[in-house]
Amino acid sequence: MFEMHADKADDQRYIVFKRGEFYEMMGKLALPPHYGTTSSGKQEIAGKHWDCAPIADEIKRCAEAACLGDAVVIRRQDVFAAPALEAYANAIQCVIDALQQVGITHDGNAPSMVDHLRETADYFHEQAEKSYGEQRKVPD
């Protein structure tokens, strides 16, 4: 996944986890025991007697509220990923070609829609190339 900027595609905007692994990781981080130092300097275990169910429920509520409902994840290791990513890049290139046919190429000094689409197509083409170069497997 990526965010377009005026000058380059940035695939650092998103982080992807499998749902179960995310909740397992958050649970391990959120649940006691937590060790800390009191204001008097004494080492102490915090949360030994906490009811952690509300913490887990809040983590799940916040995660579900923040998740993207319209996102699709294609793993490069998927045997179908390379051709799918290549097809997506080619579809974008078809739009670029159509825009250029009607004379839409640049919007003055600002990056144009064509430039933006070209960067997007290049990004997905690069992802397809990476996928072709990786060991691939049937999706899990």
C-alpha cells in the first residue's frame, strides 16, 4: 500500500498484520505482569490482580474502528500476485494513454494527473517485478 506525494510513491504509510497475529501481539504487550519502579525506587510488579478483559476489549474496539474497510492486501509471495499487480499497472497505463490521446499531459508547474498516475503504475509494476523474483506459494 502506498500514499502518493508530489514527487514519489511512499509505501511506508501502511503497516499490515494478519488479524489474529495483531491481536496476539497487542495482548502480549497489554497484559501484566509489567515491571516498574515506584517513586520510592522499589521494583514492583504492576497489574498482578488486574482484570485484563476490559483492556483486551478496548484494544479490539480501537483496532476495529481504525482498520480500513476498503483495503485489499495482495502478498507478493502469492502465486497470483505478479500477474495481478502487472495487470493493475497496465490498466493505469491505459488511462495514461487515453489522457494523452485527448491532450491531458501536464497541469502547469504542479505535478499532473498523468505524472501521478505514471508514478502509481510504476509502483505497481515494481511490486510485480519483485513478486516475479520471489519464491511464490498458494495464498493462505
